[in-house]
Amino acid sequence: MTITLEDIAMIIGLPIEGRALTGKVRSDGWRQRVASLVGVEPEPWTHETRKDPRPSGVLFSWIQRHFRKCPKDASPAVVERFARAYLWNLLTQVVFPDGTGDTASWMFLDPLCD
């Protein structure tokens, strides 16, 4: 899936100039990438008889549980992680929601690494 700045501008009505945001979506190691970008690794699915119901992301409640409020004395690195989690939640819950209505897809987190 390719998300462009023009797509975002059209949806939210903001004038945006610049190059399109494109890239390949890699599913391998997504939990570790989430951990490296927001500082908390999602729990792995451990049910032995059922398939992972969330192979593409985490529940919004997981983001809210871990990133509801940034500590007042947080370091710049922690503030950056909370900001990244906020933008991830905004992109996946408001701008580009998926069909489940409760999952934040990890594929929107990679573009937020910078």
C-alpha cells in the first residue's frame, strides 16, 4: 500500500507540499520495529490452537494503555516515542482506519521513524 502526502492532504484538507511518501511494507519483525520506535514491544500471540487475530498490528487499547499520558519529566527520547505513538494512533484510527475498527496497523509506523 502506498500513502502519499497528496492522499493525506485530500483527506484532511491541509495544503501539503513535497515528495510522495512511498515504500515497501515488510511484515517480518514488526513487533521488534514497534519496540524500537515507541519503546514497548507488543506481546506475542501465545494461543497454541488459534491463529493470531492481530498479525497486522496492535489494538488501539494497547496504544492507549501504554501512551495515554507522557510523563512531565520525560526525556526528549521518551517525548519523541509518545509523539510517534500519538501520530500512529491518529493515522490508523482517524485518517486510515482498517476494517476491524480496533487495530493500529504497524505499516503506518515505519514512515514515522524520522
